[in-house]
Amino acid sequence: MKRRVVITGRGAVTSLGVGAEPLWRAVRSGKSGISRIERIDVEDFPTKVAAEIKDFEPGLYMEKKEAKRMDRFTQYAVAATQLALETAGLPDGAVSRGRTGIILGTGIGGLETLESQHRVLLEKGADRVSPFMVPMMLPNMAAGMIAIKYGITGFVECVVTACSSSANAIGDACRSIQQDAADIMIAGGAEAPITRLGMAGFCASRTMTANPDAATACRPFDSNRDGFIMGEGAGVLVLEELDHAVNRGADILAEVVGYGCTNDAHHITAPAPGGEGAAACMRLALADAGLSPADIQYINAHGTSTELNDKTETTAIKAVFGAHAQRLAVSSTKSMTGHLLGAAGAVETIITAYALKEGFLPPTINYAEPDPECDLNYVPNQGTAAKLVHALTNSFGFGGHNASLVLKAYR
């Protein structure tokens, strides 16, 4: 029998604020964290808005000397982990070194470091490149720095599966606990892709919006959607074996009961026609949870606001849930947070867990004109109370990666 896994800690750093509670309050009220980009010059880019973090102070979570040796994605991860451990009631030194592990995901890693040090190389020469460049840009360094900070010697690794990274990290961390390899796992993801190079690359791929109006640019499932909105930040959860959590009196947010992982094996960026890979992934997650499609009340969709993703995900949901799809609530909270790439799955798992705990469906904002190919209940513009027991959250990434998680309300 599998050991049960519950969420006891949550930390988030997003454009909607620092902390999981501010994130949830903003999402619940339909507040957008999208604004005009200020950190970099975007005058020559077709995309000029993003879910940019403007109020993050790394010195609140780490020494200034340490912060200078971390890329921003690692800073976000370290901060979110501290917040997650605090909400779990596990302050510094309270975790078992060997029975605690870490799995963090990122899609890109230290892009800002790579870009800035390449500029140093070109302008000042090879001898001026930082000796910290390599460790700062490595995708695994967020997990490594957290392990060092808290003395965690158990199972520690990094997952890189594009926009599925942190959802895969959470699913794999759950399996570590289920298989009795750990009692506590720190899992999630971090991303800091809002750089000149990062924005230029995604603009060149023509996957981002050209709408300059931050208030309406991200409109998942709407017929006028024209591309995704870049986001940045981190989401980290503390996952714990149920009895371990109960015995120490932990406050349990929700239970993770199912995980599915597949690959489209189709195209480097486009989803498989008909959403076969996504549908297979959701079916695996339901089977892992021991549930039927009718047991799910809410889906936190990948919902990127791109032409292909939204209609393909809708098709996949209908393939899996059949007639029940018309009774489901499906929303994309990326309409408020932007797309955090490798951190998206973790942030959306936090949101889904709160939705279950409070019995509230978060909205898809900026939904104005229905798309005939996207014909489900997307909780348009305003959230609503609902009786929720089970929810599913999807994350799909370039390279054909798919990850689905099933959560259950904990009573």
C-alpha cells in the first residue's frame, strides 16, 4: 500500500506578491500581476508586458554576499523554500537531514547570468568573466543551495522538462515519500527568464502576445488570444508522509493522490494533434489516484493563452472526461500570474490546493469572446464558491513533456 502524501508547507514568489497567501488572495479576487516590463529595454520587442516581479528583496532571505553568488532564479527558489518551511512549521534545523529530500525544477536555469557574463566576455575579455558564472547558471544550483543552507543530505536532484519541470518535481517527490525513501520532500520550481535574450528568443518563436495592454494581454481560451505572457518567480511545497505530518501536529493544506507523466513524441514545440499525450497523462494521474473522471470537479489548466495549447488541451479534457467535461470547472490562473515556465506547475499546484481547502474556483480573467473550439466552463472573469473534493492540474512543456497531478481536499 502506498504511503499517503500531504502538503504541509507552501512558499511562492510571484508578480502577485511574496508568499503563498498573497498569491492565493490575489488569484481568488481575479487580480492580475501583469504589467509593462521595467527591468529591461523592450522597445524593439513585439511583446512589452510580462508578469514581472518588482518588489522582491533577496536580503530578507539570504546574506547579501550569498545573493551575489546566485542567479535570480536561485534567489527566488531559496526565498520560496524558506517561506514553505516556515508555513510547514519546520524552521531551520528542524528537518531530518537524511529523511528529507529536495526535487526542484527549472526550464532554463541561470539565463541572466549566462547573458550578463557573455557580455563581460565580449566587452572586457576572458579574464574578467566571473569564477562564479558556471555554478550560478547551472539549473541544479537552486536545489544545491537549499540543501547546503538546511544541511539536507537525502535525495536531492533537479528536473528540467521545460514548462512541466516543477509539476514533474512534485510528482517525483511524492513517489519518493510513497516508496519510503523520505518522510519530507521539498519540491517545486523556479524561473527568471525575463532578460533581453530570453524575451528575444520567445518573441522570435512567435509564441508570446503582441498585445501592449497589460490589463487584457493574457486571455486563455478567449477567441482573441494571441500568445502567452512571460512570468517569473518560484513555487515550493513541503510534502510529507501523512502520519509523519499528523504526529507532529502539522497544518495540512491538501493531499496529493495522483501523478501522470507522458511525452507526445511529436514535435519540439507544438502539442500532438488531438492532445493524445495530454489525455494519456491525465488518464495516468486518475488511475494512480484510483479515481474515475466523474470524481474530478475542477481542473487548473495549463491554459497558456496560445492558439494551439488552449484548443488542444480542451480537446484532451473532453477525450478523457467525456460528457462529464461539460460539468467540470476549468480555469487558467496564468491569466493572472503569467506563464512561469518551469515554475508554473508548482505555483498552480499551490493555487489548486487552496481552491480545494477553501472550496473556491479561481477564475480565468480577460475572458470576453468564446472560441467555438474551446467550449468548456472556464470560470470566466469571476471566481465562485463550489463543493470540491478532487482537482487536477496540468503542465505541458516544449519537447512534448506532459505532467498531471491530482489533489484531494484534506478534511
